[in-house]
Amino acid sequence: MLRVIVGLTALFFALNAYALNGSEEHWGVTEETDGFTDNSVVTAMVVAEGGPENGFILLTCYSDGFEGKVSAGEYIGDKRIRDNFKFRVDEENPVELTMKPTSKTYVYFNNFNSPFFKALENGKSTILVQLRSYDYDTSSARYTLRGSTNAVREVKEACKNRGRNAD
């Protein structure tokens, strides 16, 4: 039952993000105003091939910092395991990282210097990601990088303009 609730919550989150202009074909960027703080929130996102239920990449600059979220659509749990994230850009060699787990379907990171962030900023065609769950199952998703360079830079610039470099 917990998996169903967590899965539905993540799907709701991804569908809301999907409405932000990101799609399977290109990256989208939005700027919204937080109703409680009146601060702007800049978000770049793309959904996985096959739609938001298969995963999403969401990069957000909040008034108090940066957060990147990556999902491959499956529940991963909150157990911290080493090398829980792998990605491959275009035809380059795969890269393994340890990202922060959640009790949902995504991992997150808060650093512009992350090799993954740099790959999104500099990739040409597609990026394949693989998440490893708390019980070492894996789930994968493929994303377009069309429009990612500009989208990623908009988020990064918004954070720098606020003095939030996340480096």
C-alpha cells in the first residue's frame, strides 16, 4: 500500500511538472512565484521517453538554493547505497555516482559541479539514466537533451543571480 501511495504521489508530482512545458521531445523552463514568499522559482524539466510515468529530470532554483531530481519511474526507497545512480550521455562511457535517495521514485543532488549536471549542460542528443533501489533492483529511463543546454543554464543563472551558486 505504501508503494502505491508513494508511486501516486510521485506520478502526481511528475504530471504537474509535465505541465511546466517539458516533454519527451524537449526541455522546458518556467518561472513561477511562490505564493508564500513572493520569491521566484525557476524550474527546468524533461520527461522520459514514454511519458512522465517513466521518469523525469527536474532542476529547480528556489530562493534558498538549487535542487536536481531524477526519476526512472520506479520506487527506490530511502536507503543510502553507494553508486545508486548511473548515466550515459550519447555514446560516451557510463558514469556512476552516489546521489541522495528519497522514499519515493527519485534521487536528488544539490551541486552544479555534479558530473550529471555538467552532462545535462553539455550533452548533444540523449541521456540514459539508471537508478538502483534500496534492494538493488534497477530502473532505467532515456531522456532527450534537446534544449537542455539553455534550460540548465537558465536555472544556473537564476541561482547565481540570487547568490546561490550550489557549487
